[in-house]
Amino acid sequence: MNYFHILLIFTQTMLIYFHKYYNIIFTIEGVLIISIGNNIRYLRTQHGLSQEDLAEKLGYKSYTTITKWESGVSEPTLKKASEIASFFNLSVNDLCDTDLTNIGTSPTQSSHGVIVNVLGRVAAGIPIEAIENVIDTEEITKDLARTGKFFGLRIRGDSMEPDIHNGDTVIVRQQDDAENDEIVIALVNGNDGVCKRLKKYESSIALVSLNANYEPMYFSQKEIEDKPVRILGKVVELRRKF
């Protein structure tokens, strides 16, 4: 074995070592340092979560573990990394080996967003059957699109006045639960779509209109299961055309 082969083997070994233990990837352009902590911080802030929020969702009693990850003091186990990736709707490889903070920063990528379908009108007053045909499209940013699956819904009625008007389009992140006081799209009886503020109580929920002329819709735990009442997603943006 000559000197060149020894040098080649040594170089390959070092590249594997640096990638495995320091998440450093050597590219033609230079050295790329991938930090899972930076990715976790990026995803958390994109979702509007505090360290305490994320810690709670991952089953931790304190946010200190999240702080250690984001500061590089420690890293999550493979099992926990898989849980984090699943929570943010991406693969473990993307979480660990991709610099998510730099995706979509080139001019050709950042000049275009992601197109989502706007579905049939959904009742914001008296519930009506949710129509599933595509009636329009809207564009959302790639940063937002990376945080989950999205669709648009057209609002009909004035029950969410003064914030959401008749004919507005809401952008919805698909999720089957939401926090107290968040605006959600819910299905009641399996086919009636409503845009309401979610209120959570110890053994019941309420779907509340912003317009005081409409009475809140209260559901016990039994009614939630029997009707059923199901959360389709959380409203994250509002689009209005004049």
C-alpha cells in the first residue's frame, strides 16, 4: 500500500468521523456544519412555540432539555429525534442531516411559494355541509409549508366578524387538536364545517363565534364522541380580496 492509498483511507475515515460526531459535511463549496439544535430552534420558532411549549409536547416537565439541545450542550437520542421529526412532519434524516435554516434561500427558490388548494365554502354562521371541491388556490411561503400540511377554506357568514368576513379565505394547518382560544376549522356531525374559536374546559369544549350575536356551541365529552365533533385544523393566516 503506497502513501496515496494510506492518505485516502485516512481522509475517508476522518470525513466519516466528523460527520458522525460533529455533523460536519465537507462539500465542494466548503465546510457545511449541520446542527440539529439549530434545526430544532428553527422549527420551533416557525411553529410559534416557546421552549416550554415544545418541552410539554415532547413529554418533558421543564424546558431545560430544549435549551441544551438548541445551545449544542447535548443532542436528543435517536428515539427522541424520531419523535421530534414526526411532530414537525419531516424525516429524521432531514432533521439531523439537512440545514433547514438555509432551505429556499436562493433567488430561484425564494421567489416562489407553495400553492395550496382552497376548498368549498365553510360556514362561519349557521353550519353548512363542507364542500370539498377546489374553488381557488392560494400561495403560502416555503417556510410555512415546511411546518405541516395546509389547505384553504372560503368563509361564508358573519359569525366571525369583525375579524373574519364573509368571503374571506383562511389558510389552515391540518391538525386534529388545537390549544385553548385558537381559531379552528371543525366538523360537527361529520359533515358540517365551522370556523370558530376553540374553548376547552375540564370535560367539554365550546366552539365560539367572535360575533356576539351568535350563541356558543357547547359539546360534552359524550357529544364530542357521538356526533362526532372533530378538529380539522388550525387557522394560521387570513386572505382577503377587495
